[in-house]
Amino acid sequence: MPVWASESGLKPDEIVRVVAYLRQLGGNISFKPDSSPARWIKADAAAGSRLFTSNCSGCHGQNGEGAEGPALKNKVLLSSATDRFLVETIGRGRRGTAMQGFLNPSPTRSTLSTQEIESIIAFIRSWEAK
Ligand code: HEC
């Protein structure tokens, strides 16, 4: 995924138009505007580290470097993704991809509680400092 907001890329209003087009392709699904602050999670990152190893590292790499799944130890992702985006992505998954929603029961892997998902996010956020 190259940088698009650059001299040779797209202008801000062009990016807005691409986003509008993508939303249209997705069926213009309405979403609730998120009134919570970008960062609100206060959870146990040490517990999140253990949960990440057992549930996520197989696809995202032991240190978030990425494998079958994309790298999560990624400056742009961590600085632009809100806690809500991460909670929703991990809880609900991405339909049609290997990324399953961890709130949904599955015969092949364990389910996570919202609290466990929040602790994984606290752990993932700890990579920002490095
Ligand atoms: C079976 C493999 C697999 C497992 C296990 C898995 N993921 Fe994923 N994950 C993926 C893939 C593949 C994608 C990219 C989906 C797409 O194309 O949109 C993804 C996407 C994501 C994204 C979105 C990244 C972005 O740039 O938008 C996050 C966040 C994420 N995963 C977190 C997790 C967490 C946390 C866990 C453990 C609780 C986990 N994943 C477990 C395969 C996996």
C-alpha cells in the first residue's frame, strides 16, 4: 500500500471522492458516528500480550511483523486507527478474509470477550513507543 497523499498521488478532495465511491460499492451501509475519543482503552497489556500470542500471532507474526495477516506493528495503522476501529475489526472480523470476528463463536478457535479484545489492543498500542 503506497502513500497516496503525496505530490504524485491524490489530492485531499480526490481521496474524499475515492472514499465516497468505496462506501457506495459497499452498499452505503449506514454507520453510527463514533463520539468516543480516538483512544479510550485502559486495559491490561500483559494479559493482552499472552492473548495475542495464542490467538493472533499465527497470522500477524509474534511481534506484529505480519505473515498471512498484515503487519499490525505499523506506524501508520497505529497512529490513524482509533480504538473503536480496532475493537470493531477484531470483534467482527473482515468478511471474506481469513480475519474472523473473535466475538463470534467458532468451532476452530476460541472466542474472546470484549475485555480480552481491549487488553490485546492495549498490548498492540505498546508497540507505538518502540
Ligand atoms: C487466520 C489468520 C488470522 C488470525 C488468527 C487473526 N487475523 Fe487479523 N487479519 C488477518 C487478515 C488476512 C487480515 C486482513 C484482512 C483484509 O484483507 O481486510 C487481518 C486484519 C486485521 C486487522 C486490520 C488491519 C488493518 O490494517 O486494517 C487487525 C487490527 C487485526 N487483523 C487484528 C487481529 C487480532 C488482534 C487477532 C487476534 C485476536 C487477529 N487479527 C487474528 C488474519 C488473521
